[in-house]
Amino acid sequence: MLIKIAEQPFDPLRELQDYQDRNAGMSGKYGATSIFIGTMRDFNDGDVVSGMLLEYYPGMTEKCIAEAVGEAQERWSILECLVVHRVGEVYPNQPIVLVSVWTGHRGDAFDACRFIMETLKSTAPFWKKEIIDSNNVEGGEKGSFEPMRGERWVTGNSNGYARNNNG
Amino acid sequence: MLIKIAEQPFDPLRELQDYQDRNAGMSGKYGATSIFIGTMRDFNDGDVVSGMLLEYYPGMTEKCIAEAVGEAQERWSILECLVVHRVGEVYPNQPIVLVSVWTGHRGDAFDACRFIMETLKSTAPFWKKEIIDSNNVEGGEKGSFEPMRGERWVTGNSNGYARNNNG
Amino acid sequence: MQIKLRYFASLREYIGRSEQIIEADSGVTIRELWALANPDLMFPSNTLVAMNLEYVALAEVVHEGDEIAFFPPVTGG
Amino acid sequence: MQIKLRYFASLREYIGRSEQIIEADSGVTIRELWALANPDLMFPSNTLVAMNLEYVALAEVVHEGDEIAFFPPVTGG
């Protein structure tokens, strides 16, 4: 089991290959691998998004992911599990998250991979601030995450946090 | 959408990379990729399996997979889909099947990938004959699929076909 | 009319051939075709049937040029 | 006793600091700590609370050395 927070862009397929190479002992033992890759899109809610800043809570984030994996290991028969999650400045078409589960049988792989992804999504502390390119916003140039018009916090319930907050 | 029958060993991660490279137009458009890889194990039902012969029905097999993908495309919002399935002589730790679905959102990706895999499994004509290494069987040497003791047809309901068949 | 029959996997081995051409009258069903092709062999339980690459029932009527396939349960993936 | 408070994401920006050390009496709850740390700011709805890297309720009692974090809903993955 490996959980990684990646501060730089990562290649999910290379991570998978490396992990399988490092765990050669499971060769011939696993019959199913279920993999999920989340990738940044260049639009959201009709807006063009040129980048985002992905913030996390070092320590707690890894702990939450490990708990999700641990619960999956209790519920399903899992041989190996790999989770990689990006943080920092992320641009469109860059991978954000990789979850891969190796099992004997496919039902376990499908169930566990989805469970880990959904649990991670709802419990692990990550927050994203999108840089929006829209007609009435001058900001939004790539590479800049300084406060400006055109930024938007995207929260778990799809509402900007600050907008809900009446102090 | 691409469906491939592979008569030789294939590398699922390379297939994924190649497919994404060839479909660069979807860059920035997909937010989710759900991938399933089925891999041959070196045991089954307690027996050591040294290899298998995977037979198919050229034409019908591809058609059944295409119908599974088509139905998934009707039910979920799918950007791209890749299915690769091995046939011929397969050895432990070799990939048997790859299903990958690229979508905007993760729910569609998870649902469609699993649906395609389950539908393929239950409808596409593939049959496997395992070479069993067991104590009371002399045969089973790698590379030979000639009729011998130590072969076992493995069917959809986990019963050997011939054993059920009373003529 | 002439109809092509195909057999796959354990059924092919059991019957001892992978395909055959059957001469039959128009209007014949697949069940009747089986009896013509394998007069000494009851249709085995658990056998699937395809006509022109589509799953069909044994009661299906065949036509000139059809390809009928018989095979055991599938084990895809 | 001394308690470390941390703020993340939009809440950090809203409050204008990422962390602070609060001097509080033993037996204080997180809700009371918030009022000590942000006397002019009602606890914002939709805010999550963690104590020592675990989600907890506002009614939780804090102890010397605890780290309390406040943050908006998460958007993992």
C-alpha cells in the first residue's frame, strides 16, 4: 500500500508501472486491477478554467486517504493499493488523482477502487481555487495565483465557501 | 472508440498511452478515466495453472464488445472508450483484457467501465482452456495445448462444459 | 438450401469438427438443423446458439446463407 | 494552556491568517476557542473542524498541545 502526495506533475501510467515493478511479488497473484484517474479539465460550470491551486492539510490529508484505504482493505480482499494525489498549481490536462487497486477478482477491484475514490473525495482535506477566464474578468493569466478577480474556490458542495459565509 | 483483439501479449499501460496520444483532441475535456485490467493468475480453484488457451469467435466477439460499448454510450456520457482483449496462448501475469473509459465526470466513468466489463464477460464469446498442474496429472508443460490430461475448459458458470454434457 | 454450422471450444472437441455445411429445406429451425447435423446426439444442455453473429433461440428459422454457431457458456474477460 | 489553531483555503483568506496560538483555560471547547480567537466573527456555517488531524464536533473539549484546524468543505479528487 502506497499513498503519495505529489507536489509536481505526475504520470499515472508511469506510477502504475513503477508500482507493479516494485511489487513483483504479486505477479501471477492478481487477476484484476481497477484504476481511476482524475484529470483537470479546462472548463467547469460553463467557465474556461486556465489553472487551479490545490491546497491540502499535510498530515491530515494522508491520514484520511490511509483510513479510506484501510476501510477498503477490511471490506474487500485487496492485494495492493496505490493512491497518488497532486497538490499545488495544476493546469488543464494534468492528472490530479490516481487510485489503483489490485485484487484476485474483479468485483473486489471495482468496489474498492470506487469506495476509496468516493471516500477520499468526501473526507480528505483538499481545496481547489480555480483561475477563471471569463469575459468580465481581466485576470486569469496562467502561472499567477495571486489574489485577483477570476479566482473561485470550488468546494465540496459546489458552492463557493466565501459566498455562503455571512460572517 | 476502439476495440482490439490481440493475438499476441499486449501492454495495457502502453495501449492507454498510445490511445490518449492518438486522441489528443480530448485533452482538457475529460476529467475522469476508469480503467479495468484483467490479468491471468497462476492458480484457479486451488489448482496451479501454467497457461491457458483463449478461444474466440472472430466477428461475433468484436460485435458483442461493440454492442456493450454502444449500450454504455447510450446510458452514460462517454468521451472515449478503449477495449483490448487477448486471445490465443496466455501465460500467468499476462494481461487478458483492458477496458478504459474517458468521461467528464467520475460517476459515468466508473459505471460505464464496469458495465462494459460485466457485459463483455457475460456476452462476448471467449472460452478458456486452462492447463492445470496437479499431482495426478503428468501433462501441463508450458507451450503445449494439445489434448492431454490436465486441461480444463473453464466456462461462464464455472462448470466444465463437457462434464455437464450427457450427450 | 445450404447452411453453415460452426462449433466452438469444448463443444467443437466433443463433436470432433469445427464446422460443416448442412443441406436443409427452407423453413427449418435451428433445433431441426442440429438433429440433421448430429442425428446421434441430443442437443446438449447449456449450449448457446448464434445466427449470423447474434444470439438466438433454437426455435429460430434459418435462411439460405445463414451461419449458425453452437458453443458452451462464454468466459470473457 | 496553549492551543494551535489553523485555517485553510478560503477561510484562511477570509480570516487573514493561516495559524495562531491561543491561550485558553483547561476544559474549553472548540466553539469557545473560536470565540476567543475570533471575537468579532460568528463561526461560519459550512466550516469543518479537525482536532489533531481527526474530524471532530465543535463541542469537543481541547487539551494542552492540541492542534485545531478550521476549513471549508473539501474537494478532493
